[in-house]
Amino acid sequence: MVQIEYGNAHIRLADKVYEPAEDSFLLADAAVSHARDGMRILEVGTGTGFVSAVLKANANVEVVATDISPYAARCARSNGIEVIRTDMFRGLRSGPIFDLIIFNPPYLPTSDEEKVPGWLNYAFDGGIDGRAAVECFVDEAGEYLVRTGMILLLVSSLTGIEYVKTKMGSAGFDVNIVGRTRCFYEELVVLLGNRRA
């Protein structure tokens, strides 16, 4: 099994699971810089468990994750991550549970002709405008946050950064960009949403 090292963490990779790339590294760095001792953290769509594993290796926090793919859930568990196999928040009881929720969504605008077969499609397919999972996440995340909770959301310029910032603001978050990088044909940013009291 292939293994990579990043930020004091050793992460096993697996077939049929999205391999960590520039977006994963950017989100992991932002997550570590915003983690505080004792935080309860949820990572939605964990994939290999990369971001959660980096968090656990660098912060004194409790982490749980979700992923819809059985391959991803198995891979993340092999990396020491507690995973609930479910679609985003569906397998969780609602209520103010988490201090921080993290999501690297499928953000590529994807037509029916561009879909890939199997579970890996869930890692890439952002719907026709790249916002399907992003909008669902922003609409639902607040239900699971404590009053002073926050979200970290990876967004691509292909998805529309300003659009997502406005959507987050409408959902009750004060929004700031806390990480950014250019990658081939797109800009990637991490948006921090602090829940308004």
C-alpha cells in the first residue's frame, strides 16, 4: 500500500479513493492553524482521511469524519480516523455538536458526459456548476455547530468564490479567506466561516 507523509502524519492511500493533492494540503494547513485544544471537529467527505490525520498529528482535538464511499471510509479507518459512512450529514444526529466542520467538496463543474463510473465520481462531480455539494453543505452545516462554531470550506475559482462567500454570508457566517494557492487553471481558496452569534 502506498503511503505519504505530511505535517507529522503518515497517510495510506488506496485505489478508488481521491489522492490528496494541492487542495488537500491547503485545507489541512488551514485546519491545523485554526484548531484549538479540545475542539470537536467533523470532516465531511474525508476521502483517505488525510486532513483528519494531519489534524490528529498536530492538535489535541477530537475528530470524526463522514464519507459516502465504502472505499474511502475503509481507507480513512486504516489511517486511524473514526468514520461514519454516510452522505454528508445524513448519518449524524442534528444538534450543536461540533466546534469546527471541514469540507473539501467535489467542486468540478461536471456534465453527464464527464461523470466517471463508480464511487470516485463522488470526489469530483460538483454538478453542472460545481456547487451542488457546496450549497448543500452551507445550508446544513449550521445545524451541527455550537454557537461559536466555524466552518472551513475549500472552494475553487471554477465554482465561483464570490458566489460561495455570499451564500455563506446568507447562511449566517462571517466569511474570510484564510488560505489560497494557484493550481494549473484555477485558484483554490479556503473560506473560514465564523457563525454569527
